[in-house]
Amino acid sequence: MQYLILGLGLGLGSGLSPGPLLALVISTTLRRGFGAGAKVSLAPLVTDAPIIAISVVFVHVLPDQLATLLGLAGGAYVTWLGVESLRSTAVEDTEVHDTDPLRRGVLVNLLSPHPWLFWMAVGGPILVAAWAQSSIAAAGFLVGFFGVLVSTKITMAGFIATGRHRLSAAGLHRAHQVAGAMLLIAGLALIVEFGRAVLA
């Protein structure tokens, strides 16, 4: 029971934490509605299984530079998404050319250092300790964590989609530009944060 509660708490914190994936959920929902935003929210269910496996098995042998490289690559990709959003002149123009939203979410989450660092430093050790107690405890931790993580982002997409229909075309475009700026800032923040590690 304690690992289920721990998973629920960590999932809520991760779900509400500002970052590239949350910014992409907001941007995608504004552009394409609730369904597309909800698909982006499902990205951790696709990406975190290999991240967890690698973190748990190879956490002691992975080079320190991995997080730095992921941070730089993720920052570059998220920055590109932000620039693409800001350059769009209308929401309808971007809808036609958008790739699958889940695929974008998967790429952002895989390239972001945050889930890797979380599972290496926090989630992985907890999961190992839970598994040592019982497989049910480990499953409870994972179910609690991913259940709240994903549902929090889907709920956020729902709120944004509801507000989206109340905006005028100009207001929707401005909101979309703000979301694009959020992506751009998140990407540049990653580049600066992990670029320092390269220069250090």
C-alpha cells in the first residue's frame, strides 16, 4: 500500500511539473483539440518502459554524458517545435501538416532528460525496493505513478480544449502563440542547462 501511495504522489508531481511534454500537450490541444492532446499525454506509457529497464539494469554503468547528450538533443527538438508553432500563421495551416501527435509526444519524452533522470535517481531505486518486497508492491507503484501522471495531463488537455472553444479565432491564435513560446523557452532552457555541463 505504501508503494501505491508513493506512486500516486510522484505521479501527481510529475504530471503537473512544467516541462517539454506538458508544453506539447498544451500546444497540441490548442491546435488540434482534446483528442490530439490526450494522445500526447499517453507518451509516457510508450517511452517509459525501455527507460525504466535501462535505468534499473544499467544505472551503474551508463556514462554521465548520457543525460547531457539527451538534454541537448531534447532541447534542440523542443526548440524546433516552438519555432514551428510561432511561425504558423493560422491554426488551420498547422493542422494539415502535423505528424501523429503521439509520435511527437514519444520523441519529446524520449529525448527529454527528465524521465531518464527521474527513473535513474528516484523511480528506479523505489521500484527495485518495491520488487524486493513483492511483485504486487512494484505493480502498485507503477500503476499509481502512471495512472496519475497520464490522467493529470489528459485532464489538463480537457480543460484547455473546453476553453479553446470559447476563444475567438484571434484569441485562439494568440493562445497558440503563447503555447509555442512555452515550447521554445522549455527547449532553450534545456540547451542552456545541459550546454553548461559540456562547457564545464
